[in-house]
Amino acid sequence: MSGALRALADDAARVVPGLCGRVVAADAAYPPWHATAQLASVQRYWARNHPEAGPHYAALRGWGLLVWQPIYLAVIAAHVSAARLDLDRLSLVVNDGSVEAYRLSEHDDVDAPIDEAAPLHASTRQLAAGIAGLLPRWQAHAP
């Protein structure tokens, strides 16, 4: 199980340099990507580091950083690794407002033999649900 996740993380880093992550124990207590608590610090980071760009830039840049890793990992899992990925086991690593990496908690069915469509449909549902919860929380910090 964790071997398949490590292979997925390796595939992701190979396909998209800068997509850095690590596999953590299944019982690790990290919130899923859509429940990230450091939203205010992400918005402040971009507003502080690029004041010339204005609040719209900080809002859009921060949002992009909050959602790109789950989206890319879902696509890489299906198309490159032929894996089913539970995105609710994905968490973001945020340090001082910078979204730096991700963590994948070990979980089952990662290396189940499947076609590409099934994991994409499952991931799409998880992404839509995660974004539906994350967006209003993000807009409270970066309208």
C-alpha cells in the first residue's frame, strides 16, 4: 500500500517538478487539503510579498496554490500511475503562509487495477466537494 503511494509521489515529482510530497502513516492527524486551517496566513503571505499586485492577485494566487496539488495529483494518479487516490487523505504543508508541499496518508485501493475513467470520476467528485467547502472559507479571507 505505502509502496504504491510512494511510487505515485515519485511519479508526481517526475512529471511536475516542484510537486513535492511524502507519504505519512494512516493514523497521522492532518486535515484534508480542503480543511486547511492556515487560509489567513496564505492570503497574508501573497499580499505581503506582492503588495504592488493588489488584493486580487493575492486572492487568485493563494487560491491557485490551495487547489493545484489535489487537481494535479488526481490526474497523475489516473493517467500516469494507474492508481485510485483518496483525496481526503491528502493534506497541504503550509509554512508561514507558503503552500510548500503535500502529505498523503496511507490508504487502501491505491494500486487497484483500474481503467483511467474510474479514478478520474471519483477524484472529480472529491475535488468538487472539497472546493465547495474550501471556497467560501477562502473568500472570507480573500474576497
